[in-house]
Amino acid sequence: MKMRKLTPEEEKLLENFVTDVYGPVYFIHSLPEFIIPPINSKVSRRDTSWRLNILESLTDGDLNITDYIPKHNIPLEKAIQKAKEFHEKWVERFGHSSIAEQHLMHLCVEDVSRLLSGDIELMNRRPAFIEWSQRYQKPTRDKVVIPKELEGKPDLKEKFLKVWNNSYDAYEKLVEVLTEYLARAEEKKEGESEERFYNRISKIAFEDARYALLLATKTSFAVALNALDLQDIVRKLFAHPTKEAKLLAERIVEQGEKIAPSMLRHTTPTVYQLKVHDRLKNLASVVKEDELSDSDEDVILIDYTGKDSEYSPVDIVIMHILFTYSGKSFEAVRKTVKEMDEEGKSKILQQAVEDIGEFDHLMEAFKSVRFKFQLKISEANWHQLLRHRTIVFDCGEPTIENGFVIPPNIEKAKASEILIKAIKASEELFIELKEKLPEVSPYVVTNAHKRLVLMNADLWAFDHFANLRCTNEAQWDIRNVSFKMLDLIKEVAPQLATFMARRKKA
């Protein structure tokens, strides 16, 4: 992310609010909570460090600086030492973990790989992330993470950089071709200025051209989380196979100790964490692909609550509704539903969703039904999907074995060969790295390559997902998959699908 040399006055001001004025990993602190989310959100649309966004807010009138500059004469080091003694007493000696759970932290990580950022967002479901967006911004050629594992291996490093430059050349060419195509194919909206029209089609061009980029492309993210969840993530980073992850873990601990003494004590991965993945990966090699399976399908409904049961998904939702409001035992509710006719069930379901609006959530009873899908989706799609924190995912590693996606606009612009050429170059290096440096091979997978994912969502979570992703505003790739999943739910539980994707209908 863009960070300039600050004036001495700016450095002194910023030191009050971040743990590192220039490094790529730092914590925001001592600012009111209401201002941090807007500061963080700017990164989605602009490539500037959060520190510059903080300075902007402090100096352009958003905030009154004097309200937030420390007014006491206690040195920061002394205050931290006193806090450390308190934490050691209550957290270490008495095991009061709820203190760490209550300790809210704002971590900023700049210029990590898209590969690692995706892994981090899956390490713990509770933190809230916001990330630099390839959909809205155009990365520069220098926005690439060169894996540390390539140091001392000049031949592989040279090949890696060649593949990166090939992919970036393809990206730039696709942006150019798509922009020209969209200028002809898209109609200007009523009252839309030339500038707004160009910005709109540029966003579409960025969105589709990024399928040529590698997972080594740099991204940045901010995350709000408690100290207990941060410890969990740091342990998993230390156990991660890449050097990039381990270095990031070290930096997080170094910066975290500046403002959260004793909160980041338990960060060493266990023997179990260090060994379990390799152990299971070796055992999983016994699985062979079934040639007769539906593996070519991108969306498959694997399982759902009520499958091969005398009770349908609708029955189970109704049981949970009646249990909540009747005050009777679940066995009594079950017998009642078993004897109920379809009209009676339909009436209860209709009453449960009557008047529900596009921004409403379903009641808790709908969490009793789950749907499990196997998805074969592009990395670009997957990086959006994993942001749905209430859904449970199992996923394989990035690979070239599942094929790739070509965006429709690229096909319409007759530019498919540009993308395919970049993909093939990445695949050649992937095969070589898989043999020589397997932990580095995922870095050269493109956004176009497909990943296998199991998505396990309860009906409450899927309703929220469909409400966001089955709209014209959603990116085309994830929207297409969302409708396929919704159609599969309609086949097995049509009554449950009638009220979903409400925002599309609004």
C-alpha cells in the first residue's frame, strides 16, 4: 500500500495511535471506536496505508486532535509495564481468559499475498475483516509477494518472476481490451457523465481482468478481533507451511506486545498443530477420483437436513418453531408435526416469514436445517465466498487440477487467448514447484483456477448469503453459483426457497 515519508510532526502525531509508523504490520489504538471502521473501509477503494487515512481524519476536521492526544505525563513504557503486571496477575496466574476475550484489538496488515490473506480469514470465524479490493482497484506490477523459499534458488526465482510478469502483462492487456469492448457494449445510464461512465466500465474491466493475476498478488487487510482469537490465529500462522506466514506471526507478536502485554503469551503452536496436516495429507493420498462421479458439475447438493428421513426440511423448521413458542417437549412437538397436514404446515411457515423485509434475518428456528454443497469455483469467487463468516467451509489447497473460469466479458471481447496463455504459463511452473517446493506452488495459481470447496450452511446463513449474492450488484461469478445453489434447494424444499433472495425482488 502507498505510504509516504512523513514529516517529524506527522510522525509524532501518528505515534499516539499506531504501534509502527512505517512497518507493514501494526495495531491501531487510542482512537474512538466510531472512527476506526470508516478509516478501515477506505482501503477497499483506495490504495493508501491506513496510517495516512488516520492522519487525514486527524487533520482535515473529521476529528478534533486535541480530544485524543494524551494529556497526562505518564510515559507510555511505564503505563505498559503497569498493565503488564495487572495482566500477569489475572490472566496468567488466575487463568482469567475472559479478559483476553474482552480485549478488542485493531490489526492492520499491509502487502501480504492473496494466498495468505485467504488462509488467515479461515483460521478463525469470529474476527471481522475488511480487505483491499481487486474488484475496485488496479494493482501495480510491483504488487507481488516473492516467497522467501525462493531465496537461494535463482533459477526458480527467475521463473517465478517471469510467470508473474506474464500474468501482469495479460492483466494489463485484458484491462485495455475489456475497457474498449465495454465502451462499445455498455450503454450510458440516463444522466451519467463521461467520467462516471468510464469509472463504471473500468471497474468491470478490473473485475474480469484480475482472473489472470496470481495468488502471489499483494493485498492488505484490517481486522477487528479480541486477543484470544488473535492468539489462535498467530499459533496457526506459526504452523503454516509458508515462511511468509511465520514472518507475519512474528511481526504481529512484536507489535501486539506494545499495546497488549501478556495478552499474546500463548502463541507457540502445539505439536498437534505442527504435525496433523502433513500426517492427514499423506493418508488422503489413498483417495482416487471416481470417473463416474459428477465431478464436472460446479455445484452439487451433497446432503441436507431431512434427507432420507421421514421428516422433510420444512417439518424440521416447523418443529423448532413450535418448540420455541409452545413451551411443550420436543417429543410432543414431533408427534404434532407428524400428524399435521400440508395446509397446516404451510400456514405456520407463512406466518413465520410474513412481512419479512429485504434487510430482515430469519428467526433462529431456521438454523435447524442445513444444506451442504460441493462447489468447484474460481479463486476469485472463493475469495468472496469465504467472507461469509456464519457459513462453515472445508476446502482443498489451490491447485490447477480442477480447470479454470473464463469471464463472459473476456469471451465476448474475443480475448480468451490472452487469459489462457497466462494460465498455461502459471500451470507449467506450478507443476515444477509442486515437485521441488510444494509449499510455494499455490502462489502461482491464478484467480481463474477452480478450487474444490464444501459449503455447509444452515438456512439462516444461506438466506443471508442469497440475499446479498442473488442481486445485480453482486459480482457475476458468485451470483451465478448462488442461483445454482438456490435452485437446488428449490428442488428438495420448494417452500423454503420462496422467501429467499428477497433483495433481488425488492
